[in-house]
Amino acid sequence: MNKRLYKSRDNRMVAGVCGGVADYFGIDPTLVRLGWILFCALGGSGILAYIIAAIVIPEA
């Protein structure tokens, strides 16, 4: 089985990155979003990582 990471079209708030990551790992998108917010608050590099992921990860 070939599992690929795509941005979500259904669970999208901004660009669909967190929804796509949640679909890939089979977890709730809210948990991924909370983790991403924590990642942004601790170092600030989460914002840059989100922008890069939004550019690099293809649409579903």
C-alpha cells in the first residue's frame, strides 16, 4: 500500500496542511492543530515550517 501525504480538502482551516498530516497518521486534525500551535508558541519556527509545508505538500 502506497501512503502519500497530501493537503486535505475536507479538513482545511488555512491551507489544509494539518488536516493532511492528520489523515496521513490517522489521528484527529484538532490534535495536530494544537500540536502545531504549541510548536509555534515554543520557538516560532512552526510558522515557517507551516509555510514551507503549504508550498511543498501537493493538493489531494
